[in-house]
Amino acid sequence: MIVCTAGHVDHGKTALVKALTGVDTDRLAEERRRGLTIELGFAPLELPGVGRASVVDVPGHGQFIPTMLSGCSNMDGVLFTVAADEGPMPQTAEHLDILSLLGAERGVVALTRADLADQARLAETRSRTEALVKGTFLEGAPMLPVSAVTGAGLDGLRAALAHMLAQVPPPPAGAPRLHIDRVFPVAGSGTVVTGTLTGGPLRRGDAVRLYPSERTARVRGLQCHGVPAEELPAGTRAAVNLAGVRLREVCRGDTLAAPGSLVVTDRADVSLRVLPSAPFSIRSDSQLHFHHGARSLTCRCVLLGRDVLRPGETGWAQLRFAQPLAAAPGDKFVVRFFSPLATIGGGMLVDLTPPKKGRMSRAGRPAGGPGPGRPRRRSPPPLPAR
Ligand SMILES: Nc1nc2c(ncn2[C@@H]2O[C@H](COP(=O)(O)OP(=O)(O)OP(=O)(O)O)[C@@H](O)[C@H]2O)c(=O)[nH]1
Ligand SMILES: [Mg+2]
């Protein structure tokens, strides 16, 4: 099972992961020099009654939101941090928005750096955090003061995380999928990719496909946190040694999946929700950053049946991607504005092979049909419940 961290820069995510697991997930020299997480970090977490879970430690700095997005796209639960001595900050709210858009269902809130806050400050941070999470998946979640320096509160946090993961339903028995977040060579073994395995188990010897290139490869070896395995279940961090693919033929953001299980497309009809807190509306034909799994693309957003989608509204749109997208219907995504760079909304991919729809379809007139006056080829289905 996967727990991802979240929270503003310097709010003690990495220090807390180290205090819980013994692993310093800031492994790059630049990260250690700057005291800043830049890349995703990974650590095994032993929890009473649960066994071994995996922590994905994400960066908090606003500049690294795409990396944060790639780390939290497939989590079972969230370790949400707010520094007790500082309280909620901009990326506290932005990470919460992103997690909500990605469908996060459970989490634990750690009020970190509690040794730096007196009782009054702690109470203020608690009440501001409660106000922030009201109406989200974190409303009513355990909120625990902790210190990575003194160790105060860590046992209670472990128990809360174990309780949270005990609620996670068993993994599905479908086709395996892994959004690739790292690619590296291993001397004598060739190409290794890592990611969070979802959808179904992966076995040594399995034939797999890399998307969107649609290259075929074979699983030569598997590891979870450095431990070799013949088979890994969905919901684990996986390192996959691939036969039949060269290092330069695969990159971060690609997806490894069962052959034939994903659609490669340049457009999708989506249900799109604009965050209530979004500073702007989305206008038809806007250019947006599109985030799905570990992949970031650019797209043009054609609103269907309207010219503008305002903060708090949900509507139908056709997204036209500048680069190929490999996905399955029902996948979640997040969109961000170009300038200023801000998370604006997200939603669900509904139809990955739609006819092209344009301005005409906005007025409920022909969509994709060759001539004016033709009936719409397909009207959007009713919007799913929020
Ligand atoms: N006193 C005290 N300092 C802490 C505690 N936790 C973290 N710190 C300090 O806070 C600073 C930031 O900690 P990090 O763990 O790197 O914060 P982060 O949230 O991982 O930061 P990013 O990954 O860059 O977003 C460091 O100087 C830590 O030593 C704590 O519990 N008590
Ligand atoms: Mg960090």
C-alpha cells in the first residue's frame, strides 16, 4: 500500500518520513545541499497490523508541483503535513486541491515541528487546518502534533496510519499498470523503470507494453524496495528490469502496462471541474497543462455547450493533446494554467476516441459531422456525481 506525503515546502515531510522509516529520502547531493526535496523519495514503512507499506515523499515547493502530481497519482492514503509553528500556507491548500481532484479518500494530518510551537500557536494551527480541510476528504481525519526532532507523537501517528491503511479495500484483479517515475541503467541488467504498480499483479517473464510508444518488452526482474520478487501485487512500489527495450527508448512519464490495455489518443472527452478556489474561469480554447499519472502534457480545452466554466462549476470539454496520451476511461487528471502557473481544476477521462468537436457543438449544433444542420453524432452523457 502506498502513502504519499503532502504539504508546503519546509513543513517537515522528509524529516518526518526519516523519523518514521529511518530512510532519508532526499538522496540527491543537490537536495541535501539546499535542504529541499526536488525529486520523489521512497521508503518502506513497517506498520503494526498492516505490514510493509511504501511512502512516496513529494516536494513541497510550488515549482515542483508536476513532480508532486506524479508522486501522488496512485496513493492509498495521504500523510498530510502542516507545520505547527507556521500553519497552512499556499502549497498546503494547492496539494489538498490536487489530492481531492485525484480522488484521494483517506489521510492523516500531522501537525509537524510541534516542538517549535507553544500551546496557543498549536491551537491556532489546528483550527486553521480544520477550516482548510472542511468539506474535503480530510474533514474529520486524525490531526496529530508530532516532532521529528524529539520523536513526540510518532507512535500515535504510526497507529493512525495503520488504522487508515486497514480501511483500504483489497487491490483489484485487473491488468497491471505502472506510471514510470524513474528510468535508470543497471550494469549487466540493462534498463530499469520504477513506479507504483496498480490495477493488477506483475510477474517475472510477463510480456508488457510501453506507452505511448507501444514498444513491447519483457519483465526480466522485479524488486520492491531492493528486495527481489517473482511477482508483485498491485499497490506496491516496483522496480522493473526490462528486456527488449533500450534506455533511450523509455522515459519518465511513460506507462508500462499489459498489452492492449490502454488507448493512445490525441483527444479525449472529459468531465471537467474548476476548483471553487480557482482564481480564474476556464474559457473555451484555453491552453492548459494536463497532468495524468507521471506524465505532463499541454492541451487545448474546447468546452462543449458553453463558452466559459467558472470556479466551482463542472462541465463537458474536449481536450486536444499536443503530445500523445496513453490512458483508460475513468482515469483522473489535473489541469493547470500556463500563466500564472496555478492548479485550476481536473476531472475524469470519459471518451478516449471521440469525434472532433468544435465551436459548432457548443451551441448544441453538429459536432464533427461534415455539414451544417446534421444531428449531433453523440451528445455528452449526464455528468457523473461530484
Ligand atoms: N525543530 C524541528 N525542526 C524540524 C522538524 N521537522 C523538520 N524540521 C526542520 O524543518 C526544515 C524542513 O524540513 P524538511 O523535512 O526538509 O521539510 P520538507 O517538507 O520535506 O521540505 P520540501 O520537501 O522541500 O517541501 C529542516 O531544517 C528540518 O530540520 C521538527 O519536527 N522539529
Ligand atoms: Mg522534503
